[in-house]
Amino acid sequence: MHIDARRIKDLFGQHPNVKVCLSGHLHMEDDVTYLGVRYLCNGSVCGGWWKGKHQEFGPSYALLDFYDDGSVENTFVRYRG
């Protein structure tokens, strides 16, 4: 969670080569494109300490594939430990 999210968004807007922004603190899956930048928030394997799901999301992680054209493929993987 950034208190300076607008500054970060504006900075990305000044650099059209920025295609994706990664985060993971929320322990949930979120995928949104805003002003040409894809924002990905993925799960957490350490989420298992909840002893169950956190807002419908169990322990998980992401596999990311980055391509030369600036695109990214995000695969959300449920962790079965």
C-alpha cells in the first residue's frame, strides 16, 4: 500500500516502456490495467499461517513469463505444500 500511489502512476506515465507493476502484499490475486500499465498482485505461500483461506484466497504463488514485446503472462498457482 503506497501513500504515494499517484506519484508512482505519474512516473509510470512519463515512461511508456513501463508495462507492468508487480506487488504481492495483499495475499490475494488482482490483475488490472490502468492507463496502459498492468498491475499484478499475487498470492503468498506464507498465507498458510491463516489456517484456511484469506478472503477466499488460499496459499498461492505466481509464475511470470516476460516477453520481448513488453507483455507478461501471469499464472496464479495454488500452493498445495
